[in-house]
Amino acid sequence: MIKIGIIDDHQLFVKSLSLLLTSLKDFAVTVESLNVDNLEQKLRTITDLPDIMLIDVNMPVRNGVEAVRLLNEQYPSIKLVALSMDNDDLTIIKMIKAGCCAYLLKDTHPDELEKALLEIHAKGFYNGDASNINYRRLIMIEKEEQALHLNEKEKTFLQHACSEKTYKQIASDMNVSERTIDSYREALFHKLKVQSRVGLCLEALRKQLVIMPDRGKERQHMG
């Protein structure tokens, strides 16, 4: 059984998600918590840590980023997954930089949730953008990845895109127009087979095209 932990300040959501996961054959929910302090206490008292921790992004007092940094530092063996109500790129990138290996929306279909958790457990990484690839192109992926080439401007943009900067700030830092930034973004979306900024950041990390200096060394080699 894959052991799952859940931390979210909404008790009804925690219980509902726990019931859903325990109804699936491969999962057992071993830790539930409504805040970071309570989670710390519970983890100190158990010897069998969860394999995966699902972490709410928006929690009062100590938020998801703080929870991820704490767990990444004290329990590096646990795979950390962000949970969010909305698909806010900059917030999710903060979670990834803190130590998450994936992000999932709270309205994710149960089938996709199951698939994501199985993949995270097996590979240590999940990028939801990958599920949107046109399957007729899958046979070309390996060759295209081998031929992946980024010019210097694209590399610079990619490093900026994996930060907390807005596209307008990136354009200013690179001394180019916002339209030029749009062209870099679309080119990289195509080359890395993604459809969002978060997907771009995840793929850049997985392929080791960028380095996040504030993450643990073991988290720089996801996938």
C-alpha cells in the first residue's frame, strides 16, 4: 500500500479526500492534519512515514510553502505534492521551488488523482500537462527530446520563467518587448510539450535545464 498524508485546514475536505483515497486499492491514508504544527507533532510520534504528502497551498498562520520547506528539510524521503483551488502559476512555482514534485488542483478527477499518485510514487514526479499531448505525436517524443535545442535567449527566459517574476518583469530584465517574451514562451511550450507556465517549469526542472538554488540537492534530479 502507498501511504498518503494530508494537510489541509478544511476538515471536511480532509475527510472527503481521505475516504476517496482509502476506497482505492493502492492507497492508505496514514496521517491527517489541519495545520503545520499539528502535523509536526504527529510525524514525531510515528515510525512509518507517509510516502506522499498532499499539502494545501493556502493555509492560515503557516502556509503551504512553509509546510513544504519544513518537510523537505526534516523528512526528505516524503514526496511532496501541492494542492490548490486555482491554477495560479506563481503560487505553484513557489511550491515547486520549496520542494514539491507535482501540483494538483482540488477539483482533479479521481481517475487522474489515482494516476498522478501512482506516477509520483513510481517516478517521483508528475506533470499534468503531459496528459494533454496529442497521442499521435508520442512516437516522435524520444527523437525530439534528443534533438532539443534552446538558444541563449530561450535559456535565459526559461531561468526567469521558473522564478516568481511576472512576464512584464522578465521582459524588463531581458530588455525586450512583452511580445518578444510571448514568442519565447510559445517556442518553449512547443519544444517542451507543455501548455502552461507551471508545466514549463516542471519540465525544465525534470530535464535539468534550470537550477533552483533554494531547493534541496536531492530535489534537483526529479524524474
